[in-house]
Amino acid sequence: MSWLDIFAWIVLIILLVSTVAVVVFLAMLPGMIAKKRNHPWAQAVTVAGWVTLFLGFALWPVALIWAYVDIPRVQRAGEAMS
């Protein structure tokens, strides 16, 4: 085996490892954002981010938007708005 073949295998392995790392990071991103923003359903957003990993990231933008959406607090009668 020549040095060029060895170099090609090293490049291929580095590309595969970096691709897996990027995919895992993208799956974790909505959950990390939701936890940082103290989202009331942060755990559900985290699960949604990981589920999209198995669905080919088809619904990943929905999970990302959900991580940023704040649920408005329900106002009870008699509570002052702040």
C-alpha cells in the first residue's frame, strides 16, 4: 500500500468522524437552546431534536423553532399584567 492510499484512508476516516459529530451536534442543538432559555417543555424539545435524527432531519426546523418559542403565561382573572 502506498503513502497516497494511507493518506486517502486517513482523510476518509476524518470526514466520517466529523460528519457524525456534526449530525450529533445538530440533534442536540434544539434541546440545548431550550434548556438555556428555560423553556417549560425543554425535555420534549430535546426528545424532538433526537427523534429528527432518525427521521432524516425532516422536522428538525420545527424542533429548532419550538426551542425559541416562549409559551405565554395564562393570565388569571384579577392578576395584574406586568
